[in-house]
Amino acid sequence: MQKVKVIALVIITLISAFAKSSSRELSPEEIAYLDIKQLAEAVELYHREFGRYPTNEQGLGVLAQEVFISKSCPCKKDKIINGLPEDPWGRDYLYLSPGKNNPEGFDIWTYGKDGLPGGTGANRGGGNWGELECGLKEQHGFQAFFILLILTGFGVSLPPYIAGVFLAYRKGNSIEKSLVGYHLGVLCYFVLLVFLLAVASVIL
């Protein structure tokens, strides 16, 4: 039984260590993507209420102003959002309607760290036409891949492990002795194997 506890502890430690490393702080690019997504949803709500998008003169600021938003009660005023966020580099998000990238709707974007069009890396910027979303998916792709591998490892190894425990118990072993043996090695092998594959995919 002590062997089971030790091996289980090793597996749990490996998985929890990865979970902690994956729950890092968001990068500026990820924060920008989430802000832009929230602002775009607020603009769409404004469109549903008023039948049009905010004008370029109104800009995104109108979303944080008290406006009449209830058709059933014209006297009711409220804000669509409580306040406008700045981009991670301390500048206002930019707005254009109709947009150059979304001619049927609107563009919301940031130019990135340097505040200038173009650039690469942190200076690349992006908007609600998919660039930041692609970057976010790339950064989180490994986490989904790792979870898929772990689930695959458990899915493959648990049936033979359970069968091994059952057969060992049928032979008259105690439940504690039935939990260890060749079948436990199979379980640990597959779980550790997929973990190492995930790590190797990042290193290589």
C-alpha cells in the first residue's frame, strides 16, 4: 500500500506542478485580446438597443455614459459598461465604424507596445479581426494538448489496471496487495509517458 501512495504522490505532483505553471499571469497581448472582446460585445449590445453602431464621434466612450437603454421604459438610463479599459500599455483602444477590416461593422484595435502601426512581437498589436485571438490560441494550445494526452493515458491504462486488480483479488489477495503489481506499472508507465511526451513537444 505504501508503494501505491508514493507512486500516486509522484503523479499528482507532476500534474499539479504543470497546472501551477499553466496558471500564469496573462501576457499584455492576452489582456488586450480579452479587453477588445469585451468592448466588441458591448458595441454589439449598443447596436441591438439603438439599431446602429456608435459613431466615430461618439467613439467607445458612449458605452460608459448613461444612455436610454430600455425601450419599455424610455425614462431609464444606464451604462452599457462601467468604464473604458486602457490597453496594457496605457493608451485608449481605437475605434472605427464602418471598419476597414470589418466594413459591415466596426474595428476595435490597439497598435501594441510602441503605439505605432505595424511591428512584430509586442509591437504587433491587433484588433477584433482575429489576429489577437490567433495569438491567444497559440499560447494556450499546449495546455489543451497536455490535458488531452493525460486523459488519453488514463483512458488507455485504467481498464487493464482495473482488470489486473480484479484478477489479483480473485486469486485471494487482499485488496491492498491487489492494487500493486504489473498492472500498476502499466498505469504509471502510460501516465508518465504522456507527461514526458508533452514536455518533449515543448522543448523540441
